[in-house]
Amino acid sequence: MKKTTFSLTLLLILCVVSIWAQGPNNSGTYYQAANGKKGEALKTALFNIIKNPDVVSYNGLIDAYHKTDTRTDGKIRDWYSNATNYTWNDRNGNASEGAGWNREHSVPQSWFSEASPMKSDIVHVLPTDCYVNNRRSSFPFGEVGNVTYASNNSYSKLGSCKTPGYSGTVFEPNDEIKGDIARIYFYMVTCYEDRFTNWTKGSATQVFSSDKYQGLDAWCMDMMMRWSKNDPVDAVETARNNAVQEVQGNRNPFVDYPGLEDYVWGSKKEVAFSYDNYNGTGGTIIPPDPNRVEDPVFSPMAGTYKNAVNVTLSCTTTGASIYYTLDGTEPSVNSTLYTTDGINLTETTTIKAVAYLDGMYSTTTTATYVIETGGDEPPVDGEIALNNTFFGVSWNGPKPSNGESSMTGTENGITITYSAGSSANMYCNSEQIRMYGGNELKVESGNGEMVKLEFVTKDSTKELLLLDGGGNIDGYTWTGLANSVTFGAAANHIKMLSVKVTLAIYDPSGIQDINLSTEKKIFDLQGRRVQNPSKGLYIINGRKVILK
């Protein structure tokens, strides 16, 4: 009898431990291997947990942002400007702030030689206004003293650094995202602990430490620690972190555990980390409040969307279940139980959700998703003249002494950037540009992938080089499948008059070069545009169609 009592008691203890042995934000035992670690050992344990993210391709980031960076109104979250209202097609315009958005490497990709997986790690590659992004260039983040440029509403600034320890030009993000940026940098020196000491180009060595434990140079670490404290983790950042795991399989521990940086580098580096019983605000580690169930969090947030959307729900209370309704009634344990598959919405719907644990409910949260019909406008292809009018410059020959080293033009969703690269020479007039050895010409499409680029030139023998984007090049014609392709010249300049652009258009039988204005638009049931669909159920011109 005594033996039976002991066994039952032990079983109850084990059950209680298993219930509480869960990390925050539904992370389960993801961080368990870091339990009990301190300081440098904690950082390395976290590195082994989050390293080698299964990142999407660079082009794949565009679709992934639907999960990670959609505003409540369905528009793009712009990290550098609060004066934009971008839709998913408003890409790559560079004439002014508000003309278009693109992908921004918060750690400039030139610092790590555009290497993978950093190039498309969505934790630090963020959607931003093209123009403001270009003004940032590859300058470090910092705090600006004398302002030389400010975005609309002074949301972002560029100028001389006033932060002690660095005196160069810096880009200062807005106060409301400084903590997010800091935690991104903490992530980068942890996830890439085995790599960042080799990031030596540009200003990298003035930002990153040569010590793999320290991570950031002292001036930058002090600033980032301060930014993180002044702008703590919020629900939007938590929801993005959950979405990041959906996209590439890893998480940012500095978001899941607010104040974790203190345990790695700060005042608590001699305190053992507890993955399932954590308090990042200082003092004695305490368990979660047993008398409260946290509210469910929606991702993406409520708002207006084009086509279908998949909504995921999460709750930071360990062990809580989520119940929801779609008919306007109040949710309870008798309502639909949420599963990790998410909720597919194909029409305007209001979701009401509640979290439940051990007889306790959270408050009911409500989110309305407006699903617009009609889809996107069809893309347009054609021929683009490469001259001073297209690029918006007054040049009439060689680059002036005060001329820009890079210039960009956009037409019908096609953005072309002509830059000096490693050459001192550039040329542009009313008829042509000239590609010298070392120059770069990048062609990007915001309206779908390109299958053919045919350059019209005055030359026939000078070699055009394919620098990035894949595919094949034959003379002055490129063929492949890409959103972005970069070209160079072997040596002597190539006189380029125009480029003919053909976009990829798909139907169930594959790629066809046809009139884009009459082409069908094909989406999967999550509202994503499909390229070369296989067998299955799709939405074509607003109707569900089975492809066999």
C-alpha cells in the first residue's frame, strides 16, 4: 500500500513537471537544451538550437512576407517609413519615398559577401521603402547627431553618429522599432556564431566583434542593449517570431525571452537560464501567473487581404487550448478547437477566439479579415529604353564629377539599376548607356518572374556577363526564370539602347510566352500566385478548378 501511494505521488509530480516544462509562445521544448546554461555557454547552446535555418530563396521572401510583415489593413509593414501604404505589387519604385518597397538586409549583405543563408534569413531581411533603403545604403545603425537626411515625418534619419565609440555616418531607425532591430542583431551574432567573425567587408568590423562570444563591438553592444530595454517585445514582434518559425523553422530567442541578452552578456550572465520558468525583468525567477490565461494572438493581423488568407492563432500561456467561432457567436470549450493547420479564409470573416486552461478563460479576442475579390492587375512586359530620361538624370555622356555612382528607373513594374560597381567609368545620354568592365546592371520585376531579357545594343562582339540570378546568356539575350538578374561587362564598354522584357506566364500546361493581358491568374487556396502548378485544387480567375 505504501509502495502504491509512493508510485502515484511520483506519477503526479511527473505529470505536473511535464505540464510546466514548456517554453513561451508555444515553443514547447525548443529551448530545452539551453536549460541551466550561463553567459558564454548559454549563447553557444542557443546557437546550436537556432543555427542552420531552412531559409527560403531570396525571391521566396516576397511570399513569406505575407506571413511575417502584413499590417492590420492588409498592406506591407514598412520598417523604415510610416508614410507608405504599399500593396504586394508596389515593388522596387525608387524615385522617391512612397514609390515602392523592396527587401532590406538589416545587416547589409555586402558585409557578408551576399552569402547564404544570411542573404535570405527573414529574421533580418525586412520589407522597407526603396528610396529610404537606398539612403541607408550599407551604413551601420546608430544614433544621429547632425542629420543629413530624414524620411517623411523624420521617421528614419541619416547623419553623423553621436553614440560614443563610433564617429562615422549612421542610419537611425525609429524609436518604435529600435528594440526589434537590437534583438535582430542579438539573433544574428547567435545564429551565426560560427560565421560573423569572417564578415569583414564595409563597416562590418566596426559593428561586429572579433570575439565570437562578445558578438558586437562595445559601442554597438551598449547601444543595442539600451535599445532593447527602451523598446521591449510587443505582440506584433511575438507574432512575427511565430511566423518566422513557419517560414524557416527557427526562432529568435531574444523575442521569446525578453531581457535574455542580460543572461548572455549583461548583469545576469552568472544566473542560470531556465527555458520553462523564466523571468527576464530581474529578481527571483518566478513561475507564470497561475490565475491568468493570456489572450490568443492572430497572425497575420486583421485587415484587408487580396484572395485567401491562412490565419494562425497562438497563446503564451503554456498548455492552454484555443477555441474559436466564425459565425459571430461567443467562443467557448464547445466551439471549434484550433489546430496548428490554421484557419483558411476565402471570404470576409470575423474570427472570435478564446484561450482556456484548467477552468479559466482568457478574454475573447476578435479579428475581422476582409477578403477582396478580383486579384491583382495583370503584369505588363515590353521594351524599355535605357537612357537619361528613363534613369532621370541630366547626363549627356560620361559620368560627371559630381554624378551618382548608381541610378535607378522603373517602368511597368520593371526596375533597372545601373551602377559603377568596381569601375570609375559610367556613361548615359539620350540614346544609350555604356557598360564598362566592373559596371553592374540589375533588372528586377515586381510583376512576376522574368523568362527572357533581350538587350538591344550597337555592339555584336563585346561580352555581356551574367553575375547573379541564374539562367543562361547567349550573346545579349538572357533566358531563365527569376525576379532579379544582374549583368556585367567583360572589359570594353557595351553600348546598350534598350532591353526587351518577357515575363513568365503560366497555365496548367506550363510556361508560355503569350499576351499577359489575357492570361489566367492562378492561385493556391492560401491566396498565393502559383508558378507552373501541378495536379491539385487551385483558384483560376476567381473559380476553384481541379487540375488533373
